Amino acid sequence: MAITAAQVKELREMTGAGMMDAKKALVETDGDIEAAVDWLRTKGLAKAAKKSDRTAAEGLVAVKVEGGKGVAVEVNSETDFVAKNADFQKMVAGIAEVALTVSDVEALKAADMGGKSVADVITDKIATIGENMSVRRIASVEGDVVASYVHNAAADGMGQIGVLVALKGGDEAFGKQIAMHIAAANPQALNEASLDPAVVEKEKQVQIDIARESGKPDAVIEKMIVGRMAKFLGEVTLTGQQFVMDTDKTVGQAAADAGAEIVGFVRMQVGEGIEKVAEDFAAEVAKAAQG
């Protein structure tokens, strides 16, 4: 199949590979971006296997804790100017309060908020502020202790990244330390058992392919894979990560020392997973001037 310049550019941004290497990877994998990332890693040509974190949505993530339950909700707007608007922030705080009583986005939209549904409140705010808005998602945790942390806070309990941590045992102060760690380290899962098996198997296969490129005997390769997978699990699971507050311990060890068990967490970042369409700023201004 024909490989486009846009595909090459996307792969280069994701991996840091050179242009010709990126093009060759796409040719070898019939244009499959994910497979091309793995191909580059196998050949040692990718600096990192990461997806682009460019986002189309702005807005706020709000967190709210009440008793043994915590909820995080993302409310999107078109621009970050609206996220700084006091009226928008007040609405988001109210939505987070209501979110404590529901379990999913559709129920949240239909829930009562001052005599109107949340959906109608948002519609009214769109008319007032003149910019599109939406409730994108909701997530919650429950435990003996629930702690929260907001990174880049725009107002109390809301900002660009919201984190919730549920503990069995321990206290809120320790829970907040874990929440701050999660904000910084962005673990994929709580522990190995909760990690998607497909993710583990894919990484194992990539590491096997990389090891085989070295030409070492199978017996040596097996030992290499064990070590590399242990390193991988230590990087992507919360309990296996080095604790940012004490790098001599893993998060799991720190929790045990604090007499706590981490039973769940949520890390929610504004706009993550939404592709942003890049537009030349001068062209954008010209478009606005034309009405």
C-alpha cells in the first residue's frame, strides 16, 4: 500500500525515529502504525513507544470526596479560556457534587442539579458563554480511606489532572502522597493482576524479538526476557513503581510500611485520548477576521 507523508510524520512523532526508518517500518507493516512502532522497537530504532498526547479538548477535571467514596468528572470546553471562567468553574463544581450520586455519564446528564438536569444546565451555560461544552466521563473509587489530588489546579478541587486513591487502612495524608505519585508517574494499572494480559503479551513478544536481534542463545534470551519483563511491570504498575517520595521503595512497599493496601485509583487528565487537529495560528486569526 502507499505510505503517506502524514503517516510517516505521525510515526516519527510517536517514536522519535528518523524519517527513512519510519517510512521503512510502515512499508514493512503495511501502514499499521501500532505494528510499525513495535517494528522500530525491535530494530532498536524507536526512542520510545508512546502515543501522541496532543488533545483537542480543553476544560477541567473535578474531584470530590465524601466519606469512603470519591468521584472524578471531566467537563470539556472548546478553549482553555473558558476553563478559567468563574461561571464555568462553578458549574463544574456543581456537576462533581451531583456525580457522587450516580455511576455513569448518562445518569449524570439526567441527574437533577438545582431543579434542572445536568444536561440542561450545560445547555444554558453554552448559550451564556457562547462555546460548546460537554460532560465527557466519570469515574469513582471506594475504600476505607479515599484521598484526592489535583495537579495544575484552576480552582479548589479542579484542574488539568485529577487523581483519586482508595485505601484499606492507612490515612488520608499517605493517600495524598500516593495520589501525587500517580499524577506524576501515570501508571497503567494497580498491579500485575489488573494489567491487561494483551498488553503484557505484546510487550513480551516485542522484548523477545529485540533479544533475538542480538543473536544470543535461547537460554540467555529467556533470562533476558525475565529481567526485561520485571522492569516493564515495575514501570507500568502502581505498586511496582519506585515511590517518588522515597525512591528506595516501591509504592507497594511504602503502602505496606504505612499499614495500608491500595485497592483502587483513578487518574483523569483533561482531553487525554482525543486527537487535536492542528491549525496554523495565522490562518486561524485570518479565518476569525473573515467572520
